Amino acid sequence: MKSKKITSIFGRYYKKLEDIDREWKHSQEYGSMLILSLVEEVGEMARAYLAAHGRKPTNIAAQKDETYEKELGDILVAILRFARIKNIDLNKAILYSIRKIKRRKIKPKV
């Protein structure tokens, strides 16, 4: 099956991920694996952030092993992988979310 040409600004990353995910992408578990990976990475970022910013200063493992900056990269890759398999145009999705935030600022929900 030939993959669709990606014209997104994220296409360069999608191409790299296509090579990495070649074995998995047709399995039934692939989408579930990506969602679980995203949840895991968000948890790791939260743990690293809280360790670095005093909420849990005794969490030495998180301070040594993870930085929230690195974990944010992992989160972005998990999002890119999921968007790629679901053919989601992330540029459109991001612009939609930005417009939504702007609308809320102008007219907050009551």
C-alpha cells in the first residue's frame, strides 16, 4: 500500500516516523499504543516539572533522568505519530485551537 504524500509543515517529521513505524503501523494495537505512549510521556513531563520546581523536590530520580524540556519533545513525537496515522492536519488543528483561545479571551464562557 503506497502512503499518501504529506504536504504538511510536519511532513519532514512524518517521513522519519514512517521509517520508524513501518512494522507497527498496520497492526490493530498501533493507535492504542500511541495513545498510551502519549499519556505516559505527559506523566513523565509532569513528574520532571514538579521535581524541578519544588512540588516534589525529593524526587531525585526524576531530576536526574528526565527534564520536562526533553519530555515535551517525547510528547510532540507521540502527537505527530498519532496525527500521521489518523491523517490529521496538525497545522489546521493548531490554528483552530489558537482561534478558540482567542475567542475565549474576547468572550469568556460564563
